[in-house]
Amino acid sequence: MAIEIIMPKLSDTMTEGLFAGWKKSVGDRIERGDVIAEVETDKAVMDLEAFASGILIKTMVHGGENVQVGTVLGLIGEAGEMAASAASGQPVSPAAAAVRPAAEAAPKQEAPPETAVAAAIHPEMDHEKASPLVRRLAREQGIDLERVTGSGPEGRITQDDLVSLAGQQPGKPEAAAPSAAAETGVSAEGAPATPMRRAIAATVAESWQTIPHFSVTVEIDMEACSEIVRELKEGPDPVGYNALVIKACARALLKFPLLRSGDPGSSSDININFAVSKPDGLLMPVIRRCQSLSVAEIESESSRLADKSRAGRLTSEEMSGGSFSVSNLGMYGVDEFTALIMPGQTGILAVGAVVKRPVVRSGQLAVAATMRVTLSSDHRTVDGAYAASFLAELRSSLEKPVSLLM
């Protein structure tokens, strides 16, 4: 009985994905769990694994096609079914139709001319070296991928590699000065430029239109935190400000459960999303069980997830299930800003730079390292006093951070 290979929903916001290509050929034997194809979603490049054993008897899409979730990509069956399928020309057997999901398969489309041209230009290129999106960006920038050393897993070329190279090439615009289209995520024709930009556009529109935001800002004395960061910088377990902030948020969320998603009365884990910038947008990976992790463990996990984010190798599990979010622009010298709440969550903390500012201590003017943070909250769930109390708890933890290290 032939079984359909369906385009899965690999993230909460995914409605379609760029089918990067097959890793198996028609006639190949496949075992359950084998990687058979590669899909580029709105957030990452992911391997598609077989959920059944058999022979790949038919493929219905080509690499480079945008495919809706639920579309039939191909068929797994046995040798006899392969011959029958070829003879009948029917894409779906009655038996396969019985196990397919409710979503109807999109009609097969011819491979776009751009894909055919790319294959003709680089017929020898291993598709493992770069995703279709990276190959397209390379063509647009006139970059020969055969001469690029990839920084991703197993030498994979990432968008960061193209940005770095573009900034070094004479006559090319500097990567640090993106066009207006890149900043807005909209092409010259008015359409979102990439799957990631389309997903970001949809998410922020849903957030702004459906969540009644209000924001509260406080300034935090970071002298003690600065001392800890300096002391640990040269040790075996260095930590940064972001890890201290995330740990402090986890502590505060235990006392103010209305600001975390899920059942406020439950003892569920506190999983915190944090923002990772990419040339074409941003990702929000999740650090799980923050209330149980040490600051050093949070630092290590955030570094691991940030590296996977920039390489485009995050899994759907690493991007879903967050309780609260933190977005830090302090490394860019931003004093303060307001962030939008992720749909399904109740709050997000926007973190500014730690800088020396004038302060008053014991009635005397002094200079101290401070940081401004802004909490955006869903007004349907919490009020101003509740948000202010959360920030007071957060400030107390960061101004006396020794407890965060215990």
C-alpha cells in the first residue's frame, strides 16, 4: 500500500515551506527515520524524515518550489506499486488517500525557470552545501558559492557568510547598510522578500492587531552585575548580562505567574524565548526550564541556540513552547525600546544597554552603570500595578545578583 509523504507543519507559524530538494531518488530503498528531503521553513532549514519504510516510488515536487502545508510531496511503497504508478500515471492510490491528512494536495507545478537555470550554471554543486535561499541570494549578489567557505555545520554556507563576503567585495554595498527593502522586509514589488520576512510580517501584525499592549519602563543599577560579568569573564564559565536578565526574569515569573503563558495556577516550567538577529530577520529560540538552570547553564544554552539560529538549523521544538520573551538590543547601544508581544504570550521584556549614567546616592550626584528595561504586557491579563511589581522584583534581583548565582 503506497503511503503519501506530506509537507508537515514544522513551526507554529508555518503555512508553506520552500522544498529544498530530495535526498533520495525514485527507486531508492528508504527506512523509517531516514532523511529523505530538506525543507526551508519561515524560521530554519530542516530535514524531513520518513515515517515509513519502503521504496520511493514517486516524487511530485521539485527542489525550489514553495509548497503549502499538507501537500503531497511523494509516495513510499513497494517495487510493484512503483511500476503500477508509472503505468497508470495516477499520483495517489485509493489506499494512500485513506491515510492522508485532511488538507488537500496542491496541484503539481512545473519547476520555475530560475531553478533550471541554477542547475545549469552549477550542475556539479552539492545541494547540501547551501539552501535554495542562500543559492538565490548568491546569484543576486554575483557570488560564486564554490569559492565560499561555509561557517555552518559540516561547512554549510549560511546567509551570514554571504553578508560577510559581500562587505569585503569591491563595488558591493556594505552589509552593514541594508536597503529600505531589507529593513522593512518588503521587496520593490511590495511583497515580503523571504519566507522569514513574511512570517515576521504576519506575526507582528497579529500581535499589534489582537493584543492590547501597554508598556512600563524602569532603570536598574547594574554595578553589581557588571562586577560579576567582569570577574567571570576570564574564568571557565563566563556569563553575560543577558543570562543574568533571563535568570532574573525566571525568578520574577515564579512570583508573578500572570505574565507567563499557560495556566497561571500550574507549576509548569518557565521557558523563555530570546531574540537572535539574522541578516534577513530574527528568530526566537527557547531556553527551557530557566527556573531550574544556573546562570552559567543559561549562558551556555543561549550560545548554543544562537549558533544554531544563525546557521538555520533550529528544530521546531527549539522554537516553540515559550512562556515569556526577552529581546536585548543593548549590544547595539540602544538605551531603551518597546518590543511586541509574541502571539500566545502575555509579556516581553525589552533590554537596553548597560551604560554609565548620572545617579543620585544619599543625596549626592554620582555616576553608575545602569540599564533601562521596558516590559510590554497584555492589558487583558494584567494591569499597570502588576507589571510594575514584576519590574520591581526584577530590579531587586539584578541589583543584588549574588542570589542569582546560587
